[in-house]
Amino acid sequence: MKPLVISSNTPRHIDIDFNIDWLNLISSGMTIDKEDDIEYLSEIKKYCNNGGIPNGIIGKMFNYRQDSDFERLLSIIHYLPLLQEHFIEYLFTKTAIQKHLTEFYSTPSDLPKQLLEAKFEYLNSFKIEGELSNYLYYYGMYDYFYQHNSTNKAMEVSKRFTKLLYQSDLENIVCFSTTLAWGNWFDQHSCTDRSFVFINHVERIIWLFCFSHSD
């Protein structure tokens, strides 16, 4: 999180400046099969016309192995847009994560283009809870979270969510997000698509959450 001094030696390309063992990076992966144990997801489900998991919410968790170049990338990606641009594409297509994303693509060769077109953007750690709170507060279509809850409730739920994912430690998280659909799973009539990727680099856990619903 500390400012990065840019120089001629500053990395500019993931595939050239880092020797990451993508193939063996992911040690395990799982799909979250119910939202009841995660308050943020449970609140979303109440106002999701697609019924929560698996049609309106997807949650996945991946453990990754120690890799010095991957850690180096995470430590400097905050300030380097050139590295941010292809990060999620590489992470989801060059690792075993790809085989856990079959809901999103017809063939594996489709996935890189889908992810690149989704334009996942780096989300500053200071803004994560605000983005989550804002998304939850206005979530819904005919019935909305804000009609039954306060802004403070949205913030409190989001705070507990970040506590679960990365202990609400701003130096322990790298986050990317997009508001675009990037695969088959998203409802084509949805107006509230959102995806978040959280990387807890202390516990070496990657979380993926996707939301989509329509009338």
C-alpha cells in the first residue's frame, strides 16, 4: 500500500516481468453452496428475483500456494494500471481456477476474451466497504434493501463481510470489480450485474462473488 517509486526497472508486463507458476498456483477450490452463513449474501438474496445461490448469486473460494513472484505482483499492482489490465484474465485462465468457472463459458477458449471485455478494474482498498455498502443499499428491483433498512445497516453488514474475507485489513487485500456480465451465468435481462474478486494475501485465499438478477 505504500507509494511506489516508478523507475525504468518498474515491471510493466505480467508475462514478461514475472515468473509466476500459474499452472500450480491454485491448491484447491470450492463453490459456496448456500448463502445462509454469509450475512451479506443472505441480505442480497432477500431482494434478488433470481433466488440467491445458484441463479442470482455465485460465490467461490480458492486457496493458492506460496509463489514469490505472485506475491511481488500483488505488492505493487495497486499503482500500475498496465499490470491491472490483464490480471484477472491471467488469474482465471492460466490457473486451475478456470475449471471451476464452467457456468460462465461454453468452451475454455471463450473465457479470456470474456474476461478482457468485462474490464475488471482495481478497487482501492479504502473504497471497498463503501462500494459494497452502496451496492447492497440500492439492491433490488421491485423491493429494495433501502426500503427496509438504513444506510448504517448496509455499512454494518458490509463491514462484517470484509471482516470475514480479509479481517477488514486494508494492507491484506487486493480487490477487483466489474459491473459487466462476463459469461453465460449472468441473466441477460439483469440491470444489477456486479462481480468482486478479493485476494487475501496473508491467508492466500481468493474469493469470487457474482450477482445478477432481473424481473
